[in-house]
Amino acid sequence: MSTSAKSLIARNPIGKVNSIMANIKSAKKRVLIAEANRVRNVAFKSSIKTAVKKALELAAGEDKEALNAAISKVYQLCDKAVSKGILHKNTAARKKSRLVLAIKKINA
């Protein structure tokens, strides 16, 4: 999508794309920045989900060292997301807690 086409696109709160946008230059710039941030946040959240899935796969195996490394990676990603404002601290805590509970359930 070209830069001129991007300047005409805005997202409404539901996530649908609108072609109507403010004429003010700063408002157009904020729309572009918000879209770039949204894409970055989605990618970061996706990396957390991937790390959780990897940790759950390792929980079924016998390699405890790799499992501990994977859990550590999930914790690291969640904490980084909180510090960057991508996740709320309680959301990150819930994700970490549910991961450990799921791993304990698999190993039981």
C-alpha cells in the first residue's frame, strides 16, 4: 500500500477500515503511527503465544532444561510486553500463571 493510500485509511473502534479521515495533518500522522504501533503490538503478542505453545510442547517431553528455558522465555516476553505497554500487568500475570498450571497438569 502506498503512502498516499495509507493517508486515507483509518480504523474505527471495531477494527474495520474507514476511508474517511480528518484533514488535519497531525491527525493523519497519528493515524499512521497508531496503525504502525498496532501492527507491532499484534506481532509481539503473537510471539508470546508462540512461546507459550512451544513451552507446552516441551512439557510433554522429557527435556526439563529446555522446558525451563522456554518458561523463562515466556516470562521474559510477558514482562517486556508489560514494560512496553502492550499487555496489562494482570494479563501478563494471568498468562504466566495459566502456563505453569497447564504444565503441572501435563506433568501430573
